[in-house]
Amino acid sequence: MSDDITGSTAAEIADSVRALRERGVLRPGAVLPPVRELAAVLGVNRNTAVAAYRQLAQAGLVVSRGRAGTVIAGHESVAQEGYAADTVLRDVGTGNPDPRRIPDPSPALATLAGRPVLYGEPVIDRGLEAWAREWISADLDADFRVTVTSGAVDAVERLLAQALMRDDAVALEDPCFLASIHTVRLGGYRAVAVPVDDEGMTVEGLQAALDAGVRAVICTPRAQNPTGASLTARRAAALRAVLADHPYVLIIEDDHFSLLSRRPYESLIGTEHRRFALVRSVSKFLGPDMCLAIAATDPETADRLAMRLSPGTTWVSHLLQRLTLAQLTDATVTDEIAAASAHYAARNDAFAESLRARGIDVGASDGLSLWVRVPLPARTVVERLMRRGWLARTGDEFSLDERAEPSHHLRLTVHDLSDDDADALVADLVAAVR
């Protein structure tokens, strides 16, 4: 392969690799020659070959896999949240809220008629901004500004884009929320795994990630997906102490379960930290189709985030903003959200206790799903469950390391099962792990 690549400068070498890729000579997954070998064949300085590979990585054409070498990038598929299509099995891996627990927006929709919003007007509804500031001020002890985005994933993607360049390193929880994995890979960033235990991100893992040069940290303070873990006050304080020496590393907290969580909010964001964003979407309690999130950020990040919005989306529909405000200030709706919170907690706790009584370990249960540890490889258990009529997700889908040992975890969404169906799933799961 070294003989196919030509060039005497970094730009020429990069163009040669790109041309070979476009002609199909180099296909996705093909391993490029080591830098030293390529430099020797082409008669160039080793740093020239390094610079060529760096240009290719920044363009998203190649991916560095450490000791495994540099490979031609492909369109890697990533598992997505939601129902599986075209299956007759009972899907207990969806991660969805219960549609019966999502408030009906019809009463609020009737109140939205009013003057149209025109170009050049403020992009954030003043009422929603005031409500959001009051909501977040109770938890965030820092000077912040509010930005409205089209959901949490949109916020995270734009926050990373305004702060990072391709091939920059991002600390992600491991196991990790599927959308975060997808966002980091598509952005061309390098994911650095930080292990998660029952108290959230581990201190040792975050310190190692910072030592590796990460420029951003994405953390779920409550109801971590998929594990259900929430930061404890002790763990959050220890993580803040580690981050105190890195005030310009961007901290992104995705508090996706905010109004539904049964756990107190604990934060990685210290009072002196300079780059941060607390993101709270409404999709878990007002429904996934309500594509709106509040991002509370430091002032400089707010300005840069607004610039990332200005060329395209510019603003989130004021009708959607008004609908969100109308619902979240309606006592009937907030009572329904509180009832949904109690429902998810009760159903998950009951199912977890039933499994524990039969010797199957279940982790923290805050969130829409349960993280269930099984004694066999999870794929084996899932195959056995399929023969019994169930479709579940294995922990392998949430792992950042494609070469990791097979997962021994399942993520199960069971809050919408009837008592009889829940009992049947418990019995089938017990049988599947024997």
C-alpha cells in the first residue's frame, strides 16, 4: 500500500490518500502504513507523514486507533434509542417514556394564538427565559446565560463544535448514552472513556481523561443512561476538586431526567469554572417530539453557541417555546409530571426487587430503564429471551471500547409493563440466565 501513496509534502500525501479512498483503492477499515514506514518509502521527514495523517484525521477521512494503527474511516453505525422496527417480539429495550404519562398539550395549544414573530426579534421567548433562569438559579451557583436549542443532543453537538476541532479528545461516561457516542463519532472527536459506578463518574477515570488532554467532559448528573446512576454529593465534590486545575475544560452536564428524577441535583461545575453548560431538555416529561432544551452556560460559551445557531436554525420556534412555558406553568401538567416521576420510580423499584429476590443484581434505578447484571454474556441471555418472546438491549451497545470483553449487563425498559407481563419477564429472565 505504501507504494500507492505519493507526495513530498503533507498536503500532497493527504491528497493522495484521499484520491485512493475516492477511487475505492482504499476502502473503509483499510490500515494505512505506519508513519515511519511511509516516511521511509516516500523519502520524507517523519513529521511530514505525521502532519499528513493529522490533516486526514481532521477531515474525518481516517481514524487513529492507537496501537491498531490508522485506518480509513467509514460510516460506522451506532445503535439508536427507541422501538425496534419490524419485530413481533415484546420490546423491553426502548428507553422511551410511557406515552400515557406524557401530558396532553391540547389545552395549552389553545392559548398560543398571538402576534407572529418576525426576523430580527429576540430569539428566546421572554417568559420562557425568565422561567428557565428561576429554575436553574436554584441549582447553578455561577453567572450564566440561557440559550434555547432543539433538544439536548442539538445542544451538545453545537457546544462541542464551538469549542473543539476534529480529533480533539472528549471525556464520555462508559457505558455511555447512545446519542453521545453518535455525536462524538460524527463530529470527528476522540472519545476517552471514564468508568461509571453507582455514584457516577469515577474520580480516577476523570483524572486519567484530563491527563490524556480532553478538552470537554460530558456528564449525566442524574439517571445516567444506561446505568441509572446519579452523582452523590461526595463524588461530585471530589470531581470538582479534580476539575479545579482545569478551569477551561468545557463541562457539559446533560440533566435529561431533571423534573422526573427522585435524586438531588449534584454538579461538576465549580464556582470558579470558566467553561460550562447545564443542559435540560423537556423530552422525557413533555414527550420526545417536544424538541426543546434549555442550555445554561457561561457568557462566552453563550456567545459562541449563539454563533453556531445563527447560520442555520437561528432560533427554536417561538410557538414551541410558548407551548413549553404554558405547560410547565400549568399546575395540572406539573402534577402529572410529579405523578409520572412516582410511577417510573415505583414500577422500576418493584421490578428490581423482584429480580434481586431471585438472585439477579440490579443497579441504581433512577431513570426510565434498569441496568441488570447477568451471570452469562448478555448476548447469550438476549438470544434466550428472544426465544421467549422478548427483545432486550445488551450493554455492549453502550460500550465505548469495541474490543472490550462481552458485556454482562442488560438495559431493560419495564415501567409500562402490566403486573402480569412484569412477572412473566422476571420468570423468563431467571430461566434465561440458568
